[in-house]
Amino acid sequence: MKLPKFIRENLLLKITSLNAGVIFVRLFIGFFIQRELTQNLVSGGYAKVGSLRNLMQILSSFTSLGIFNGIVKYVAEYKENKQYLQKLFSTAFVFTVIGSIMTFVILYFFSEAISTYFFFSSDYSYIVKVIAVIAPFIAIQRVFNGVINGLSEYKYFAKIELVSYIISSTLIIWFLYQFNLSGVLLAIASIPIIQVIVMMFVFVKVLKEYVQFSKIQFRTSLFKSLLAFSLMSFISTILLNFVEADIRIMIEDKIGANDADVWTAMTTLSSNYMVFSGAIFTLYVIPKFSGIYSKKDFVTEVVNIYKTLLPLFAAGMFVIFLGRQLFIDYIFLDYKGMKPLFKWQLTADFIKLISIVLAHQFFAKKLARNFIFTEILSLVLFYVFANYLSGIYGVEGVVMGHLFRYIIYLLVVVFLVFRYFRFENQNN
């Protein structure tokens, strides 16, 4: 099917339209999976699935020492400079080797403590040890994904995402029926292996054009250039997921296991539709912002992004809000406490989208201090609001805190982004 001309001539619309199809399939499959999980797992089991996803997100950054966005930025800027790319991939190789070894040692030898923290029991230490063994696959997947995004190869990205998701979803359902909660955790832990295998089948020819594997050396020519991205990733991914895991523990201790499941279900639904924006940011926004140097061009591009994305998100979120009872009745079974959370979560995610479009300027221009400050501010606000408001409004207070922190976060990001252009203008 041929795309309309106005879509073919606009890269953002092409990425958005193709990505929308992938996300629709993901949502359809994902809703079936959520229904099966909520129907078959005992109280507190769904929260453990959420905790494992937090752990896997932490490791997606830690195993590669957080260089994903750096790879996206420099591949986008220097894709015609093969010599520079070779230095980049050699440095990335060193980062991933160090990150994978550190990850293995920490997970394998402290598996019981990690299991107790994330799963509230040492019974799942074997899952942690399995993840320790597959740590290199997590790192490889992250680095290769950075190359795909830096090249804006959205068609390959869509194929890899779709095939990987279908295979991993099938594995999750199969293991759920065979081994219940333990099987689900093991299947989720195995997803990076599936992603790497699919990636090698789909993308290996293009990858070989840019990565000369035989010439990769154990050298860190671009160590300082990538280190800033490591620091930013540590804040945005590792601390964020630790805070979310800690809030989940707080909900279970303070309110109850069922409420921890309810909040996990709400955040899972949120992550399913917000993944739509994640691909666009790395495939389009970071590469685009990297080549923009004037305030006027930046504002023009931001307006273009908002005009394209915000109406689509607003329409989608409105449909989700209208159908919230259907989600509860047919997908998140017995989680009646979810209904009051929708208005807070959807509003917060809409403001989050507006904010993080602007905040990706920090990645594009390597403004590490601005990024770290805003992320720490966001996490502190979320933790404080969630703990305080949960004492008054229960689990609804946690989602209210999510909204309030992004209102403040947006104001701070707007100020810092335009302060950057003001300083650049003065210096020039």
C-alpha cells in the first residue's frame, strides 16, 4: 500500500504512521497478555512482573554503561565518516564489555539480595542469575538499536520491534501456562536474546556497512564524549526504575499488595502507549535536534513535532479514557481501583510528552548538567508527592504525584532550553 504524498514527503509523519501500525499490533497483543496475567497470577504477582521490568530497564542502561543516546547522536552526525564511526564502535565495545562484566558479577553474587529487593523474596534469585548470564545480549541489543536509531532506519526498526514482540509475547503466554509466575519472569528475562537474534537476521547487512567488526579495537578514543551520556542515562534510567520499584514496595507495605498490582497495571498501560513516542524521539528528534543551532529553527521544528504528535496522542488518550471501564472489565480483571487513576495518568502522560520533546535537546546538545538537574528534580518530586499523597488518597495519590511532578518539570525544562539559546546567542 502506497503512502499518501504528504506523508511520504515528511520523515516525521512516515515514522509516525509506520510506528502507529506496529504500536496498534503491540497494544492488541499486549492487552491479551495483560488479561491472561491478571487472570492467572495471584495477588502481588503482577507487581513482581512490574518489578522485573524495572530491573530489565535498569540493566538496559547499566550493561552498556548508558551510551545508547550517545550512539544515536554521533551515528546521526557522522554516518558518512567511517573512520569516526570506527572509533565510536571501538569505544562502545569497551563500554559494553566493562558494563556486562560488572552486571554479571553484581547480579550473580548478590542474587538473593537483589531478588529480595525487587520480588520481596529470595525465592527468585535463580531468575536474577539467569539475567546475569544474558547480560551481554542486553548490552549488544542496546548498542545495535542505537545504530538503527541514529541512521533513522525506521522500517528496520519497525520490523525488528514487531517480530521480536510477537515471539516474546508467545513465549510469555506459553511459560505462563506451563510454569505460572516463575515462567513469566523467565520469559521476560529472555527477551533480549530474542531481540538480538531478530536484529541480526533483519539488520545485519546494513549493520556491516557501518560497523567493521574485524577492525574494532579495545580502545576508548571517544571516552569523554560518551561519558556524559553515561551519566545522563544513569539518572534517567537507573534511578528512575529504582524510584518506581521503591514506590511499588511502599504501596505494598503502606496500602496493600492488590493496590501495588493496580498501580503496576496502570503504569503498564501507560508504558504500552508511551512506547509510541519513545521510538520517534530516538529515530527522529535526537538526530534532528543535533543538526539545529538557532533558536528560530528549533522553535519551528518543535512546533512541527507538536502539530504532528499532540493531536494523535490527545485523540488516543481520549479514546482510552472513554473506554477505561472496558479495560478494567476485559483486560485488567478485578482491578476496580484503576478507574479513578485514568484521569491523572493520562493528563500526566500528555504533559510528559510535551516536556520530553523539549528535554531531548539536552541529549542532542550534550547538556549533561541541565539534564541531570531536571531528572533528579523530577524523581525527587515524584518520590515526595507519592509518599505524601498516598497517605491521604491511597494509590490514587501516587498517580496524582506523577501529574504534579511533570507540571513542575515542564516549566523548568522550558526555562533551561531557552536559557541555552540565550547564552548561545550572547556568545556568538
